[in-house]
Amino acid sequence: MSAPLTLADAAAQAAALLATAPRRAQTQAEAILKAAPNDPRALLILASARRRQGDAAGAHAVLAPLALAYPRAARTQYEMGVVLGDLGDAQGAVEALRRAVSLDATLSEAWRALGDCLFAAGDLTGAEAAFSEHERAAIDDPSLRPAADALFAGRPVEAETLLFAYLRTHPNDVSAVRLLAESFLRQDRLEEAEKLFAHCLDLNPDQDGARFSYAMALFRRQAAAEALEQIPRLLAREPKNAAYRNLTAACLALAGRHDEALTLYEALLAEFPKHPRIWLNYGHALRTIRRRDDAVDAYKQAIALAPQFGEAYWSLANLKTVPLSSYEETAMAVQVARDDIEADDRMHLHYALGKAAEDRRDYAVSHAHYAKGAKLRRDALGYSADAATALTERSMAVFTKTFFAAHRDGGSTDTAPIFIVGLPRSGSTLIEQILASHSAVEGTMELPDIGVIAQSLRGAKGSGPARRYPEAVLDLDAAAQTALGERYIAATRIHRLKGRLFFIDKMPNNFHNVGLIQLILPHAKIIDVRRHPMAGCFSAFKQHFAQGQAFSYDLTDLGRYYRDYMRLMAHFDDALPGRVCRVIYDDVVEDTENQIRRLLAYCGLPFEPACLNFYDNERAVRTVSSEQVRRPIFREGLDQWRHYEPWLGELKEALGPVLNDWRGQIPLRGGNAANA
């Protein structure tokens, strides 16, 4: 005959039922209280069970005297905080939850609840700090604590070093894999982060935190469709989770489903009207669909809620249509002078102050702010100009005339894709807008899919040892080439909402992948948009990009990158004569109609007047040039860099001879009129 349960055993059983069967937990707690009316464990279980069943008032009636009797009981303070939040007492909830974590810093659920309360109150910095502590507290292995401490204290490189050492002997430790993935995400190493998050979910599919971070990494790489695939599982568990819904809205906007995104943002703002990040994202969505005045209002609302919110100021300045006011410039100067703002806010404020000074023609002050913002951004990235040059040289070694002759029988026969490549800020959005104004062409966005395919080839094996990209393409036969081309066509179909004959992929950095495009999509069109190196490079330097373009935050890096770009495109001109259509932005500005006719001829399209009136096109545009392409062509931007020439010596030196020979008009074989 088994011994009767002790009160402690009965309380442990009841506590174990809370998450899955709160009604049974309540029944058992009430049974304990009949025997021991003041048992604090049973009272806490009873309160938690009532709260979980939606009876916040009943839970509070139990908790209020319990919290007075046991003021240093962390879990009691946690329950009180959650219940007060449910009852609408936001300030009381935050105070109780802060007491809970001060009493027990390892109470991860209290940190998360505190983060949720601060999020709802619009305290973005406080919420992010609480969520970081939640992640840190969830690490219960002492061996991983130093890495977790480094990661959540903002030292991801240190965390990476510690985690690699740990994973050598614990390769499938799911917590370590996730922490390493998070360290990559914080360093903007998105491809590596994605792989590790996917591996983490293979090891444990129930890791919601890892799944959310995985979706975030996919979104930041602009893989909206893949990110959206991850979110339903998260929302099934927590349908009201604001972070999940906010990411869903951002992904919907990225995928071109703007009506759905706006509806979701508006629902979120109805619940969280004090949250500046949601107002910011709402503004981005409004700007994309040409509701500029509404976007301005949304950005200003974000600033009103968080005066230090640099990204909101930068978004306002980045509209490039109305200069910031002197009041706004003064307010930014006050914020950037503070010692206690986040580095990200400081960086964005410097960019916005640079634009404000540029608009009032104080170019010395403008350049100083742009340079400070760029330095902050570059210090946070791990860009290597030497690695970029090495990739250029390896690509030139692989993609030769001989290689293309040997691989001419494979690839998709689809003629729909039109690739626009080049450097950012070189006029690619203008060319996209012109082409997308044609009745046979659909504009999409900067699609990540060619880069994803290139990434998937890293480590691909043929008959020999594993190779990296681009060398891995040497192992592809005709069938593999065709399969990859069809994979691209299938993956991009989600963006072709109008079903037109042709569609545009405007990822500028695909100039690195011209050889791969030729290999798997030999009938695609490829347009290289080029701009004067000083104009293009400086325009990139003074622009903060949401993702990628790590080379653009240092003048020497920019000059070297432009030279590598020139070398690689000249190589493809020689290896694939007549294959790429070069469009000089400066020529489009000076001789618009003839250049548009030439461009359409290359694409095999008849001339349509709508292409001349591209600024009337109502399509959504997501890039930083969205407002410029909604106006007729203007030439002021051609020589804008000259105002900053006294401070651009490093750029000139890095460009070298390219500065005077940048058009790269190589005589073409076969008389291709499009490039003549």
C-alpha cells in the first residue's frame, strides 16, 4: 500500500498541471487548502490557475494578501504582475514584474512578461533589454553562461568564439547552436544564421524563439515567402503575440500584399498605440504605396512617442521630398548629444542630420554627420575588401569563354526574367520603373533568389571533394543547370502578381552572379546600370541601407568595390560578348527617349509612351529611390557629389584609373545594337 501524498507532493502535482490543465490544478489546490488553509504554495497555484482560465479578478483576490505576506517571493510577484496586466494596470504590472526579476534574475518567464508590458507601453529599449534577459535566463547550462552573457551584452564576436569552442565537443547541443545562430544574426551574417536556425529546429522543432529568429533572418534577407512559412506555427501557439504579428505584417508588405499588411498594422496600432516601432513599420508600408503624407504622419508619431528614435528621423529624411525643419534638426542634435542612447539610434540620427545639413547646403557639417554615421555602421559589420576582391578573381577564373562553351546545353528555356544589376544608388530603380511601365513587364523587387541558389551551391559535391561557390558550378551538368533555372522560376512566381510576360529582378549585387544567371537562365535579359563612380559611390556612402551593402560605409572600400565591379563586368563583356546591356544613368538623364528606346529594343519590346511617363506609374516601390522615380527625370543629382569633393580624396585614390575610364564600352562582337 503506497504512502499518502505529502502536502509538498500534492502541490508539485498541482503545479505540473497548470500549463495544460489549469482547471484540474485549481481543484487540487483547493483540496490542499482544505487541509492547510494558509499554504502559500497552494494559494499561488490557485491564483495562477484562475488567471490561466481568464479569472484575473479572482486571481488578484488571492494574490493581494499573499504578496503582502511574502514580499520577497519572486514567483508571487511574477503572478501579481501578469494579473495586474490582465486587469489593465500597466504601471502596477511593470512594478511587480521588476520586483520579481530583482528577487530572482533567473526567472525567465518574468523577464518575458516584463518585456511584453514594456512593449505595450511603447518602451522599445526597455522591452528589448527584458527580452534579452529572458533569453539569457533560459540558458540553464553553466557551461554556456559566459557565451550567453557576452551575446546579450552586445559582444557577439566574443560569444561566437566561446560557442565554437563549446560546439567542438557538443556539436548537437541545441542551446549552443541557437546562441551561435543568434550571434551571426546580430552580426548581419544572415546566410550563416539561417543555416544554424534551420539546424536548431531540426534538433528541436518546438523552439519557438529559434523559429522566430529564423523567420526574422529570412525577412532581413528579403525572403518573405520563406519567412511567412515559419510564422503560422508561432501564431498557433500565441495568436495575440505582437512581435509575431508585426513580423507577419512586414513580410506581407515585402511580398507585395500591401492591403493585408496595412490591415494588420492598423489592428496592431489599435492595440498598441504607444509603440513607435509599429508606427515606423506602418509608415514604411504607407510610403511604398504612395501615401506619402500618411507615411510622414506615421513617422512623426513614432518620433513623438520616442524622441531618441533615430530610425524614424532617418525615414522621414529619407523620403527626400521635404527638408526636415529647423525644429526637427534641433531636436535631433539634442538627442545625438546624449550619452545614454543606443548606438543604432545614434547612427540613424547622424544620417538624418547629414541630410538636414545637406538640404540647407552646409556641406561640411553634412559630410561630418554622414561620416560619423557610416563609421558607426562599419564598426558593427565584418566587411573585408580583400575577400570581395578575391571573390571577383575567383569568379573570373571560373566563368571563362571555355566554361560557357562547355555548358551551353543546359538551363531553363524561360525568357521571362529581366535582371537589373550594378551598384546600389546607380539608377537601377529608375530603369526598373521605366521598364515596369511597359504593358508586358512586371516590376517586383530586389529578389534574393539568385543569391540563395548561389548559397546552396556552397559545399556541393561532384565526383571530387566539396567545393565552394563559384567553383561548385564546375560540377553542374546540363540537367542540374536546368533544374536550378526552373527552381528560380518557381521561387519567384509568388512575386508575379500581374502575370505579365516578363518580370524584373532588381537585386543590384547580382552582378557577382552574372555567370550563374547565364548558366541556369540563358534566355534571361541582363541590364547593367552604371553611374559616374564619384556620383554613385558618394550617393551610396551617404545612404544607410537596411540590409547588406557592407562595402558602402567606407570611402576606400567603396572605391575598391567599384573597381572590382568594373573588372568583373569587363570580364563578362569579353566572355559573353553582347550578352549584357549596359545602361549609363547619365545618358538616360541627358537623352531620355533615345535611351529608353534602346533599352526596350534590347528587351525585344515595342516602344510604349508610358515608359516615358514612368513617374505616373502607380506601382509600389520599396527602395530608397521610391520618391525620386515618382518625378520626371532631373539632372541635379549628376554632380551633387562635387559639393563634397574636398572630403572625397580617399575615394578618388581608391578608384584610381577607373575614375577616367568608367563607361567600359567594349566594342561588341556580332553587332548587338542594344550595346552599340
